[in-house]
Amino acid sequence: MAFELPKLDYAYDALEPHIDAKTMEIHHTKHHQGYTSKLNDAIEGTDHEGKTIENILNNLDMENKAVRNNGGGFYNHKLFWNIMSPNGGGQPTGDLAKAIDAKFGSYEDFKNKFSETAKGQFGSGWAFLCVHEGGAVEICGCPNQDNPLMPGVGCGGTPILGLDVWEHAYYLNYQNRRPDYVEAFFNVINWEEVSKLYAQNK
Ligand code: MN3
């Protein structure tokens, strides 16, 4: 069973003006499709074939660059589409809000730390909010398509929020203004979905 490019449950223009339609379309149909196809090629006939993406990343040989880059790319973008919504924004609630306050002090402190991580990631990469078993949350940045499911990467735990800071994610609309893109992202975060992921993985 090969991996398939996940469908978005909103239109490419639905996140405007925060993320433009052209960027969304290219990002989904070219970049994410590319990672998906190359992941399938890389695992064909290996022990990874037929496993879940989480299992593949948990058991990854970090020297296996094809699976590391494309498996990471497949997973990270699936998470990214999933935790955005045209009805997003606002703030987390319930258990997730409590975990964020416990770790960072307040939503504003969380937002500042996450933004600094995203803006400070040198070159291409991601900022993640992750949950550890037991419910504690943590923020980390990862280069390229690495993520904390991979052995020894970042803060560990399971990513429940991810922000793509590769230039392909924002350059058409924001050019070199990564900080403006990071700020805009908070308007489209689907906190309901992030809360669901928190509850499933804590
Ligand atoms: Mn990307």
C-alpha cells in the first residue's frame, strides 16, 4: 500500500490573505506530491514497505537520506495542512491550554517562543510544538524535513503543531519577510485539531 497525497479539506485560496492560493497549490501538488512519490520509491521492497509513516520515522536509520528527507516531508506536510483552517486563529482551550500555560507561562509567551524558533531556524526547516507521554509540551526547531519522531531529533515526543519555514512555503507572497509569514500563521491555526492531536498523543 503506497502512500497517497492527502487531500486538503479546504480550497487553495481558503487561507488568504495569510497564505496565498498559488503558494498553497504549488506546495501541495508539487512539493508534497514530490515527497510522497519519492518516499514510495525509497521504501519499495524494503522493511519499511507497508508500515505506517510514524513507524517508519520512529525506526529510521538517519543515514538513509531518501527515507529521512521524503518520509519527513510526507509526514510534516500532512500535519501542516491538517492543523490549518480558514476558520482558524484564536487561542487553545482546555487541557492543551493548561499544558501550554504550565510550560510557557501564557499563550503570549508560547507564541513568542514558537515564533522565535520559526524565525530563527537557519535555512530550511520547521518549528514544532510536541507533546510528550504524560502531557507536557515542548517547542523545537528542526532542519530540512527532520522531525522529533526520528531518533534523536529535536525535543522528541509527537508533533501536534508544525510550521514550514522553507522559502517555498512563503516566498511568492512574503519574499524574504519570514517574520510576517510566521505572524500570519497564527491566524490560520486550527486549535481544535491541535487539541485533538494533543489528546491522542499525550
Ligand atoms: Mn514545504
